[in-house]
Amino acid sequence: PAALTACAGDGGTVGPGTLTSAARLPEPYTLPLPIPVPARPLRSGPDGDHYDMTIKESTAEILPGYSTRIWGYDGTFPGTYLEARSGTPLIVRQTNLLPVPVATHLHGGIAPPSQDGFPTDLLYPRGLAHLATGHAGHGAHGGHAVMHDPHAQVSIHHRTYAFPMRQRAATLWYHDHRMDFTGAQVWKGLAGLCVVRDDEDDALPLPRGDRDIPLLMCDRAFDADGQLAYPAIDPTLLGAPGMAESIMGGAQGDVILVNGAPWPYLEVDAARYRLRLVNGSNARRYELRLDGPADSEFTQIGGDGGLLPAPVRHATLRISPAERFDVVVDFSRYPAGSTATLVNLASTGGAGQVMRFHITRRATDDSAIPDRLSDIPELTPGGAHRQLVFSRNGSQWQINGKPFNPAVPHLRPAFGTTEHWTVLSVERHPFHLHGAFFQVLGRDSAGPGPYDAGWKDTVELAPGAEIHLAVRFDAYRGRYLAHCHNLEHEDMAMMATLQVG
Ligand code: C2O
Ligand code: CU
């Protein structure tokens, strides 16, 4: 139906690699970094912290002088910043005022399947209530057949998500997960941050308060009117020469936004800062380096699933889509009055620039990075050994030779036992698992890579290589997902339905 595709073919240009913006772009590092302010719960009770969230179209001045139409959680991009407390349920009542259905997934949240934002658990707007009959979608990208999902939980206008938050402190994010349209809908703005705090993390002497800042990075491209340009997803065009190939890699823009602002700057004290880096890009991976009058150094204290056992030092940081790196940067190593620029070595041009820090003054700093951060139980596989092969068949991305099918489980992992998963990949993909965090046992015949420490929910698969994971579902049984977090690959069917337990 036309209404369902309207979101996708919303103008934009298609070219190989990065889309080129036609709008007038600001000079990098001239706009201030927006600092996310946590929303206040509507009310807090014994049953949890309650929020109301309206998903709607709105406008934002992302580029100076342009009014850009966005789709946002509460009409902002990024969406409302949620702060949760470990042990306190997070209850979010959503109202969908968009012209399309949405499915919200709390990425890194361990929630029962009914609250996990499965791609067919759609929240329809009132105007499309007549379509809410359990049809999953119509396969715009992958060309897979219309699928009926008998288990889809469809809602109209409102739905309430209850996230138990029986999990440790970590940097999470939430985003749309609608089958076949996630890439287009996230590109329009449907993503936000959620930071979970707990006593263990609070008790450490790490930088806090205004020296603890989440940085949601994503790339976008803008057309001549300053509107978000997304490659048209018209299945009839996928057969056109060059067309399919250009989108097969995923949508990438030439403007890097941090917390929604293009190449921003931030004034910092010459002190330690905790930076919670989130790669919210559809398809772009980053290799970050801090260029300035001191050596580039990031001390990683946490990953997707919270604190690492011990800090890990990196000169550069590789972050694939959806991964989080919680790092401390010590700006006291820089002279007051100097600048340090966060650049992306994985790209050139606009996408090679991220943001800049102005080190303004000397300041007192009572923070420290302890040598031991947390105790993490080491998972040792004792259960089944499974193999997942990420590959391509024409214009379809597949797992174990099959496209996504919401109605038929791809894999049936056991509940409560640690399994050994070998994930093999022909191209590069960010692998993501719902319903459980995992640990990386090794890559090919070597040990885990430098970016594999701690509890992970997303990990980069290198081309032609295999990765070994220890996977243990011990929170909930039921229907979850494993998928590629390149959102265009995901929309082109690179997802596997899991039936746990
Ligand atoms: Cu961040 Cu299944 O997604
Ligand atoms: Cu992929």
C-alpha cells in the first residue's frame, strides 16, 4: 500500500558509497554539542518509572538555516533521553502519530519477548488501523514474499512497553525496528539514548555529573532543501543497473551528527571525562582517533553490557553500527587553550570528521580509573554448538542461506545453558543478538580482538573470518532475533528468528 512506502521513497539521491549532501553545510566544529538531559518520569511508583512518549513528525534545525522534517520519539532527534535505574522497571507508553507503523526496540535491554520490539509487533497509527491485521510487511528491500505472522502483537495508536531493567548499568539506546523499513525510519530520526545506572557503577570514582556525557553518533545526508535524503527503496528500481549495488552496502551520509548536531564542538575542562560513545549510524563504522597536542588515548571502561572487568587502553576505537564504547578521556594531558579533534579514520571527507573538544581551563578533578572495575563471570560453553553463516544471495542478505521469516524460527537456542556459536561471514557485518548478552571467545583461531571485551550485544564480523561466541539465554524464553545491524542489510532480510527454550 502506498501509505506504507511513503516513508521510504522520500526523495534523496542514490550513488555508490556515501550519499552526497546538496544542502549548504556548516563549517565543522562551529556548532555546540547538544548535551542530552534525562527526561523526568511522569510518575514513579513501586511498579516503576513511567513515561509518556509521542512518536510524531516534527521539524528540527539540524543544519543552520534549514528546517528539516524528522520523525522523532517526542518529536525530537535524537529522541527523548531516558535514564533508568537498575531494578526499577521502565514503563513507556507510546502514542504513534506518524503515518506509518513502528516497533520500538530497546537495544541492550533484556526484556520479555512481548516487550522486545519484534519487527512485526507493530504499533499502527489510527489512520492505518484497517491494515493492522497481522500482516508483517511486504518486503520492499529484500523482495521476500508477503508474510503473515500469526504471532504478531499488533497495537493501534497506543501501546505500553514495560522494561523490567533487571540488568546492570550500561549505555543502551532505542530505535525503530519495523520489518523492512527500519533503515528508512531510523534515518528519519527514530532513535534515542537510554542510560542505565546502578549502585556498583555509582560507587566507582569515575567522572560523573557534567563530565559524564553520552555521544550518539550517526551520519546523514541532506538534499538541496535541507531534508534528510535516503536512497529510494523502490523494489522495481532494485533491478536497475547499479541501483541494487549502491544500496547493498547500506545508507551512508556525508554529515556526521553527534547528539543530532553536525560536527559539533564541546568546551571541556582539562580533566577526565566519561564519554559514552554510541554508533547510531545505519551502516557506517568508525575508527575514532583524537587528534591534538597529546597522543590519542581512550581508556575503555565499559562496552555494550556495562563495565569491563578492567580498563582497556586504545589509541583508536573501532565502533561498528550499534556498538557502545564507554571510555574515559583525560583532557588534563592537553594544554588549556588547545583543541582535540575526534576524527574517523575509516572515512574521508565529511564522514572523516566527528567533533572537537576545546580544552578551556585547568580544573580540579577527583575522579580516577580503578584497575579493577567489576567482576564478570566468564561463560564456558557446555551446550549446543551452532553455526550462523552471514552471506548474500543477489539482492538479499541471508543467515544460513535463508531470509528473515518472522513466523518460522531459524534457530532454537536452549534456555539456561551456555552455547558456542560460530558466526561466519563473507562480507563485513555487525552481528546483533536480542534477549541476551554474549561474550567473545575468539576470532578464527586467535583470542578475542581488542574491541571484544566484556558483555557484548553487537560485534563486528570481519570479512572471510569466523568469530566464536559464548551465548547464554537465562532471562526469558520465547521469540527473539539475531541479525545484522547494518539497517539496510536488516531490511534486506538479514535477520533470524530465534525461539529460545
Ligand atoms: Cu538495535 Cu535488533 O536492534
Ligand atoms: Cu550486514
